[in-house]
Amino acid sequence: MNFHPLNRGRRLLRAGAAAALALGLFTAAVARAELNVVATMPDLGALAEAVGAGKVKVTSLARPTEDAHFVTAKPSFIRVLNRADVLIEGGAELEVGWLPPLVEGARNREIIPGGSRRVDASKGLQLLDVPTGPVDRSQGHVHAAGNAHYLLDPVRAGESAGNITEAFARLDPANAAAYRAALESFRAELAKKLPAWEARLKPFAGAKVVTYHKSFDYLLDRFGLEFVGTIEPKPGVEPSPTHINALVPQLREQGVRLILIEEHRPTKTPQYVAEKAGAKLIVLPHFPGSHRASETYLEWMDHLVIELADALKQP
């Protein structure tokens, strides 16, 4: 047997390298123990956090103050999507204007449309505003599958959270029970919160509301407020002065009390319409996280209900 010190040193180096490699592989496995989840929107990200049981890392592509239809497609998103274990989309063509080229560039076959790690959060949901006839661009930015802003309804959010949970459970079966327990906890909190939200807005049932875009339909529908129409003449089409001048007397005649806009909207035109129509303008956060970092879905909904109730209390 060769006991030359040099050979012994080589054996030690090889053993050390093997141990280091094993430790590196173990460390990598531990680091990858959580699912790397990419959500297109902050509300989807908030749901993923709610049902993730602390076993997911969530990245939302859109900023809380961005228009969901026109998210700035940063080159860094391609790297984020390349490394994604799960991609959660809102569906109903919400991201059709910006997501496809990012997914194509990411070269992650599992998150392409129909891929095993791509989750459509709208699956199985009954959406509002589903067109009854053919859809074309002359009608504006109409979603053929229906209104895509369904997470502003907490009941549908609970259903959507189920879609996300089942995807996590399928992709990470070792933690399936934890994900499903987190879903039950989230739904229990929703069930406890919903009567309080409804009670807070019940005194204003039937109040007439106008929005800039058809963004808040689900929120108004859930809490008994009457959606009268939009400042946009068609979805995604900016209003002309002629349209605004014709709209104002209609709103005044109908007794519209509130005009709601998202945070990314310019306020000049909506403020003018509100003043001339005798209504109140309020800006509501269309996504969680815009007025406070790390805001949960339930905290966001609390904020929306309080803002609406406070605005309706005032003459």
C-alpha cells in the first residue's frame, strides 16, 4: 500500500472535494425546498402568499400601481420566468398584451400556455360581462372570456385561491397537506370578514357609482352598489371632450354619487366629471401593496371597504 505523503494529500483533497460537492448539493436542495412562484399581478401574489403556508417564494411582475393591461415588460422578467417553478396568471386575456413575449423569451417549457406549471387562476370561475356575440377591436378592449378583474370580489378570490392551492399541492406533494390547511384557514378568515364588510356597506345599497374603466364591477356587485357606467366610451378608449360633455348631464340626472378610479389614472378628467355631475371622486388601490408594503389580500379588502363606506357617508 502506498503511504507516500503526497498520495495521502491527494486522497484527502479528493475526499474533501466530494464532501464539498455533497454539501453543495444538499444546500441547493434545501434552498430549492420552497416553490419559486411568479404571479403576474400583486393580487394573485397575495393569494399565493395566503395559501403558500410559508413554503413558497412569491414574485409579482406588475407593480401595485400599474395598469394590468399595460405592464412594463422589463428584460429582468425573462430571467425571473426562466427560474419559475410556477407561473400564476389572471387569465381571461388580462395579460395578453405583454406576457406572451416574456414567456417565449424565458425558454421555460413548463410555463408556456398549457404547461404543467402554468396556473390560470380564473379556471372554473363565473365571470361578469361575458360577451354574447362576436368580439372585435371596434368594441374597444373587450375580454372575450369576461371581465378579468374578478379578484375584487372576495368570494371569487376564495375560489381562485383553490386553483392556486391545488397547483401547489400537485407540484409539491410533500407539502400538499400544509397548502390545503392554509387554504382552509384563508377561506375561514374570508367567511368571518365578509359579513362585516357587507354590514358596513349595506346602508348604501343601491348607491349609483361610475368608474373610469370596468375595473371595479365585481366589488360593486358583491356589496350591492349600482354600477351605472364608465367614463371611457368603450373599454380602453380614452374619452373625448364631446363624450364628456354628453356624459355629465346623464350622470347628474341619474344621481350618481361616486366616481371611482384606479391609482394609475390621471385625475384631471375624472375630477372635472365629478365636479360637474355633483359626485365625489375617490381613488382606490386596484391591487394590494400600493399604499402599504406586504399588504395581505384581507388587509387590501378591508381598506377598499372602509374607503367606499367613508366616501358614501359624506354628502
